[in-house]
Amino acid sequence: MPWNGPEWFTVGTVARHGSLRRKDLTGPLAVRVPSTQDGIRYHAPAALVTASADETPSYRLQDATQPAVTVCVLMPEKGGARYRVTGAQGEELGLVHRTPAAKRAVQHNWWLRQPGHPDVVARYHWARGSARDVVERGKVNVVRGAGAVVEGVVDSLLSFGAEDDSAGRPHTPKPVTWRADDEVALTSEQLGHVRAYLPKAVWLDRRLAFALAVLRQA
């Protein structure tokens, strides 16, 4: 079944990226897994993703090889502040939470909770301690001569919770690591044209990893 593998996956519509001689080969929105044919990388659909037409949509993931088989369902709660993830038989798998705006300066925008395990959270590499600690470090840097530039960066990050270029220029997304306490549970990084997700913890339900990735890419 798709949630027992592969090593890494993506979420999107591109099955094969184009080149100077060919256009992108696209398909339905899906959780996609890598494969290679004649030296060309493809992203084959493992789980098809459908969204409801609601203002705050729900999502259903279905086995791409057997569309009648449900992989998991994502149902919004609290206006989309979190999603409850259930399996094919309606069993509870866990929750995927949206990080509150006040914490997005130090923590990535989605994290998950799997019963019986610590919360799986991704914090920015430079963010140690609380948001208040980050502010205080920024103020210390300003006092030491870093000037208004550092202060502006700190204020910007606390306001928007992003690592975007201050001039709005395109940038390569940085790798993201979700940890359960000190254990790495899930990582994400840019591999060429795609954002790849790599489950690390053997106990992490791949369906929850799929759910988090779908919500990040939606």
C-alpha cells in the first residue's frame, strides 16, 4: 500500500518535468513517488487527492491503482486551524495543526500529532527557545552594532513568520526538519523542481506525513 513506502514522495500534478524539447507531463493532483524510465525521472501517482468545494476544504486521498480504496481523509476543525486525519475505516490516525500566527516566526506553519508519540514540530534552525527569546537576541544584536537591518529582519520574521527575501525576490526553499522531541521524524527539501518529503521515524504513519504535505502544498 502507498503509505508503507516509498522512501520519499512529493505532492503535485507534474508526472515528468519538461525540457527544451518537451513540455511538462501533468496529471491529477496526487501524492507522487519517484520512478525512472530510460534514464528519465517520473513522479508516479500513489494517492490521488481530491478537495471539497467548501471555503475550508476537506481532502480525500485514494489509492491511485485502486481509486475505490481510501487511503485517508482530512477533515477541517476549528475553521481549518487543524485537520483530523482518519483511515479507510474511519479510524483515528492523528491531527495536523496549523501553527498559530504568533509562533510562525520560530516554527513552520504545519505540525502533526500522532497518538502515543510526542508532537512532531519543525522549528527554524536559528530559532532557539520561545519567540520572546528570539526577540531578545535580536535586540542584543542591535545593541552590539548590528543596526537597524537586524532589527528589521527580526520584526519582519515575527510579523510574517517567513524566511522570504526582504526584497521579494525568488529564493530556494530551505530544508525543513520535523522532530518528535530529539528524534527526526520527517524532513523536506527541494530536489530539482520538486519539494520532496522523506519520512524518517519508523513509527510515523505515512498517511499523516501525506496529510501534512498535502496541506502545505494546497
